[in-house]
Amino acid sequence: MAILPILALLTGCQNTAPLIKPEPVLPAHYPFQQGGTYHALPWSDYVSDPTLVRIARLALTYNYDLKIAALRIREAQAAYGIQRSELWPSILGSSSYERSRVPADLSPVGRAVTTEQYTVGVGISHWELDLWGRIRSLNEAALQQFFASEYNQLAVRNSIIQQSIQTYLTLAELEKRIYYAEGSVQNYEKSVRIFKRRYEVGAGSKVEYMQAQTLLSNGRALLTQLQNVQDMTANYLIQLIGQPVEVPRLGLDQLNFKPVVLQTGLPSELLLNRPDIRAAEALLYSQHANIQAARAAFFPRIALTGSFGTASTELEGLFKSGSSVWSIAPSITLPIFTAGQLKNNVILAEVRQDIAVADYEKTVQNAFREVADALVDQRYLSQQLQIQDQGLAAFRETARLAQLRYDNGAVGYLDVLDAQRSLLTAEQQWIETQSALMQSYISLYFALGGDSRLVQPG
């Protein structure tokens, strides 16, 4: 009976303090805080275009990264089931038949003996009694790994949807940039034909002809570059969606978002809304459970092996009275010398928990930065777009006046070329800013948590 107080003392020493979740230091508000309590907003309520909703659902249906993430959940679930089974004894059934012969010189009766034995039974093979919580801690670690895989799938879903929508938006941007570039190239080609003809008849200089040819070459080079990027972006969208799917190409001006309906809430709400933060939190709890399991390994392991059955020299005698056989073999194993293995297992688990804490805090800070960056982009890109709207009108008027003055002989053609070149640059920058502003709307939506209700079909 003296062992009972010792076991109770060891059990009390094994208890590990519960994990205190770290609280990363975050500002009380986002920059340019919009106010309002954040609530999950369906993607279909955030956009005004069915094509963008369709792209999101196509990505959820066919993207291979999402399929892999879903399989990771099943993998973690199976791993948890395997680990959890160690709490219970494995009961095995067995049956055997044995026939043996003992020669006369070895037989106690002085003659050769042939015997037969039939055995049927059930047994428990080395069932560990989890007195110190080692197995329960490992079960908790596996369970938290399962939770992390579920949250990781949500994070992957958000990432794939965001990339798909932003890639489609990039295609719309390129479509518009190509449209303006083609218009400029057509004007340049017209100028080249005019100045080539004037040079051939001696009415113009070769310098003007070469200037027009240079502008045309630059315009064609830009157009070729844009078409190359467009084709590569289309290929990337096909990869994101998972298969070649025809989706209508909408103009950049036709895509509409509803940023006013999205309330950012407070930075602290990110801890509940962002799946990547929830995944990092689950991994933190998993590593804490591994510390408990590593510490429990210092204590004795008590295991039970036993069997019960029936045996007889005759098959019909197996279930007769008095034929039962049984055995029970408890064992205790106490680590005495492990060359520092158990101690280093604890150190390793503690270091991994520290890494998980740092990773959790980094994930939270990164989430805050993504929201803050999207809000900053929306504010300044909106202002920039308004300025560029006014500037673009001025560039167009400058190009028109330069052409008019050249036609009247007031300036040389170099002034016209400069005005057209500046107009093309301004048009391309204006489109890029317009696209960047729309990208910030998408970034803010997913930085705040995305749409958890966009479940994968089938």
C-alpha cells in the first residue's frame, strides 16, 4: 500500500500549468477607421457582378490546392483517431491448433507420445494505463492539429478565391490598357504613313518621319508586352480555377464593389475572424500538449497484458467445464538512464511552443498590417485616381492643341510626339491606379476574414 501515496505524489507533480494565450500588442484602431462592428459578409453581397461570384465558386470547385487542403483535414482526422485509440485496450481474438510428438527416450511414460491441443481465447496486449496523462496529452495535441488543418483549409480557400478574383481583375486591367495602346498605335501608324509620304515627295523632313517611326515602334513594343502579360495572366487564372473554363471578359469599368457595406470592426476581432490566426492558435495549443506528454514520459509506465480462453486436447472439449485458461501480466517500466533523451524531449517541446507563440504573434501582426495596408491604399488611391482623372483630361487637351498648332504651322512635329507620348503614359498610369484601387477593395475583404459561407460544392 505504500506505493499509492508515491503514485499520488507523482501525479500531483506532473500537472502542467494551463497555457496562457499570448496577447499581441495591436493598436486600438485601424488607420482611417471606418467604424462599425464587423460581421461576416457574403462575397455575393460585396460585389455587384455575377461573373466575380462565379469565378469564386469555380475556384472552390476545381482548384487542386483546395483539394489537397481538404485531404489534409482527413489526414489529420485519421491521425487523431489513431492516437486516440491508445486510450483503450486492444482486444484480440485468437485460436490455435498444435500437434506434437515426444520420443520414447524423452517421454516420462517410457514410450513415444503424440498429443494434440486446441485453444480459443481473447487477450489484451500491453495496454498502458494512462495514470500521468501522457496519452491524453498526445491526444490533445493530435486534436489541435486536426483543428489547425480545418482552419488552414479556410485560409487556403480565402487565398485561392482572392488570387482568382484579383487575377481576373488584372485581366480586365490589361484589356483596357491594350485597348488604349491599340488606339495610340493606330494613330502612330497614321502619322507614319503621312510623314513617309511627305518625305518621299519632298514636302517633309526625314527627321519628322523618323520621329513618327520611333513613336510607332515604342507603341508597338508596349502593346506586345501587354499582350504577352495578358496571355500569361490568363494561363495563371486557368491554373487557379483548376481547368480551362470560359468566363466573360468584362471591362474594368464594369466591375463594381460595395466597400461601404464592409465594416472593419476593431483589430481585436481579427483573432476570431481570420482562419490563419485560428490555425496558429490551434498549433500553439498542440505544442503545449506535447510539453505535457514529454514531461509525463519521466514517470513510470504501467501496462497490462492478459488473456482468457479455453483449451483442450480434443476439439469437442474446448467448451466443457474446467477447460478455461487465463493469464494476467501487469508490468511497470521506470526510466533510469536515457542519456538525456527525456530531458531533451521536454526542451524540444518547450522550444517548439515558443516558436508557435512567436508564429502566432507574427500571424496576428501580419493580419493587422494587411487590413491597415488595404485601408491606406483605398484612401490614397482614391485621391490619386481623382487627380489622375483631372490630369488625363489635361493631357488629352494638350495632345489635341499640339496637333492643331502643328497643322497650322505654329510648332514642329516633335511637340506633337511629346504630347502623344505623355498622353499614352498618362492613360496607362490612370488604368493601373483604377485597377489598384479595386484590388484594395478585394484585399480588405479577405484581410478581414473573407467569406466562410462559400463552401466547396459536392
